Amino acid sequence: MTFIDLGIEPDIAQALTDKGITEPFPIQEQTIPLALSGQDIIGQAKTGTGKTFGFGLPIIQRLGIAPEPGVKVLVVVPTRELCVQVTEDLELAASNRATTVVSIYGGKAYEGQIEQLKAGAQIVVGTPGRLIDLAGQGLLSLGNVTEVVLDEADKMLDLGFLADIEKIFSRLPEVRHTMLFSATMPGPIVTLARRFMSKPIHIRATDPDEGLTQANIEHIVYRAHALDKDEVIARILQAEGRGKTVIFTRTKRAAARLVEELADRGFPAAAVHGDMSQEAREKSMASFKAGKKEILIATDVAARGIDVDDVTHVINHTIPEDDKAYLHRVGRTGRAGKTGIAVTFVDWDDLHKWALINRALEFGKPEPLETYSSSEHLYADLNIPVGAKGRLKSTPAAKGVERGTSTGSRSGSSRDGGSRDGRGGSRGGQTRSGHAAGSERRVNNPPRHVTPEGTPEQAGGTHDGGGNEHHDGNNPSRTRSRTRRRGPGLASS
């Protein structure tokens, strides 16, 4: 079966072939013929099964080879990362046509997005907030839209975008072609579909014998100690055959800390989390996709925007909140029919969460195996070379510091500006007060002592017992003059 067999026109099929995409996936085989005919569709498929092209190819083809300027297609997605990914896929498919795709999402300047809209972009891929913002300002017209897609609808529900979706639909024409895609199908999504779709056909692209999780992903669950997780991760990153790896953390702070920790151990990593600017997040994703950095540390905000086919491992540094979040996280591996490994760490305090996930996904692993970085089964389960440690390289010494020495040698400058070798040199020609030596401003001079030979010298700074500053009994004692204060009315005799 080829894309042309499904009814896709040669120029679109050729654009995919040029990127090595020649055979459609099951969700695409079921979706494309119906979507080309204008049938409303509810597509339910696990993440990573290729549903972007399932709706993307038909909407591009239905626009024609040279569509008129103006927004004709609206694709609504829940996250910025997914917005960028879907845009890239649609641009690839439309690369042989005069069709323009624009991303509309928050965190970036309005100007560039508005310019693309004014230039006549026909396909808009956007997140709900920015779409409503631009539509409210009259900068985005949705009155001529003929094709509408809601991608990852269940995630939009989780993020509280349901009211925003209703606002967007209120601006759309009554007659339109609508498609909704979701990995899960909770009640509110079914209600949404019934309200805004016309006699939709429900497509479920799963193998009846596959179960609730993807069969091509191996799921490994460990009960791990919080202080040992970094050591365990460092060993997993040395597993044979490991390619690109995504590590999920619960918090932004944990993600930032883990990036620094792994870099210190010799594993450079990129990060994507909410405390980063949109530009920084996009740079991290681009670096990860290009293979410049093979490790990506992310919070759940990025779980659905990581569409990279060659991710071999997903590591849950902390357990997901529920079974849905688990599926979305581990769905970053095993994509496009490839195999993958998902490793989940369960803290002692989170065993009750794992019990719920295990029951919902029918794993049959109620008790995660207690595991440490030295556990033999860790090396066996993940094909880690024997002898692998938690560090690829030693931590480099701070700049200007040599191993076994302090910041300056014993003959270097002392803190008070005096030389350690007894010559009394000042630091950089300056005294402690910051004024140049020889300045007219008065400064405190180091105490002067008399050597056994009777030669006055300035005290040095060595502490080996041989410096002139050590009293040997030959130095004259200091005499102090004291003046007794007299009270009022008392005169000196």
C-alpha cells in the first residue's frame, strides 16, 4: 500500500518520498480516503502512530495546488511544541505546492505571525490562547475556514482549553469539514464531538490484541531511592544501543538541576520546561532533533511536542500523575513502528500512584523491583556494559586552579596585598584599599620588626616558621603611651 493508492496526488506523495516516507501507517490508511471525501472523523490512536499525516495530507490536497490567499484551514493543538511539530510536518507535505503554513502560539512576538497572516497563509496551526487573541483583535479571520482539525483533544481538555475551543468554534462557519484526533476519548471529548461535528465516523486504529500500551515498547519499573537516581540514570545512558533519550521530571527546578548534574558527569543534555523562554525551548528541541544533544530533559509541558522517530529510551525520573500522563510520556519512544524502552522510577512515597497506573494499564507489576545503581539486574535489564560507572569524566577543576593547589601558590599574592615571599609586593600595584601604590592617600603599612641582625624589615607572609613575622624574643617590646582622661574640673598639676 502506498500513499498514491490511498488517493494522494503524486506531488504530495513525492514530497514524502524525498524524506524517506513511503508506506502509510494504519491510522493513515483508514483516515485518508474518508477525509479526502469530506467525511467528519473522530480518530482515536496512540501517540506516535502517524495521525498528523492522516489529517494533514487530505486537507492540503483539498485546498488544491495553488489555493487563494487567506486562511482556509485551522488546526488547533494544545501546546507550543506540538504546534511547531505539526507545522513542520505540514510544510513538508506541501513543499511542492504554493501553500503556506503559519504557526500561531504564545511566547513569541506577534509581528512575525501577523505578517504571515497578512501575506495570505492558507493553513493556520495554533494554540487556543493566541488564536483567540488574534481573532479578537481582528487580525485573524476565521470566516472562510473550510477545514478544521482538533489534534490531541484530550490534552486540551486536561489543560482546561474546552471553553476556548467553544469560543473558536463560534467564529467558524456552520458548514465545514471537521476532524478530531485524540489518544483517549473521555466523556467531555465525546460531547464536544457531538456538538460541533456532523455525523462523524469513529476510527480506532489499534490492534485488538495489542492491549492498552504499545507492544513495541518495553516497560521497566524500578523502586529507586531519590539520592541514587542520578547514578542509575548515568549508567542507563551508557547502555548499548542507546540513541536519543528523553527524561521526564515532575518540576521545572528538577529539570534544570538534572541538566547540570548530567553535564557534570559528562552527559551534555538539553532541557525544555516552563521557566525557559520560547526561543530557548525551540533551540533545545532543534538541538535534540538534529542530534547535537542526544538527551532531552523535559517536564510534561513538552510530552506531546516531541515527535522524533529515533528516540530509543524514555526515563521517568519521577512517576507520572496518572495512566494517561504515563502513556503520553512513554509514547515519545517506539514511534513510527520502531521499538523503544521506557524506564520508570517509583519513589517509596509514590507506590500508591504506581498501583493505580499498574491497574489501569494492566501491567501486572504491582511491586516495582527495588533497584540501586549497583544492582546486577539493572545492568542485565538494560544491556549496560559491566564496569560502567556514573561518570564519564572527572569534574574539571575551576579555572585557574590546579589539582592539589590553592588558587595561588604559597609564593603568590596574599589577601592583604603583601607578597608571600616577604618582599611586600602589592596585588596588581594596588593596596587593599584599592588605591594605587604611591598614592597620597594614607594607608596602613604592615608592621616592621627587627631581625636578629638588627635590620628592620617588613613582615612577610610565610607560615613555615622561618618568616620574619615570627617573634624569636629578639624583637624590642613595644611601648605604649597612655593618657589618662581627667574629669571636668580637674586640672593637671
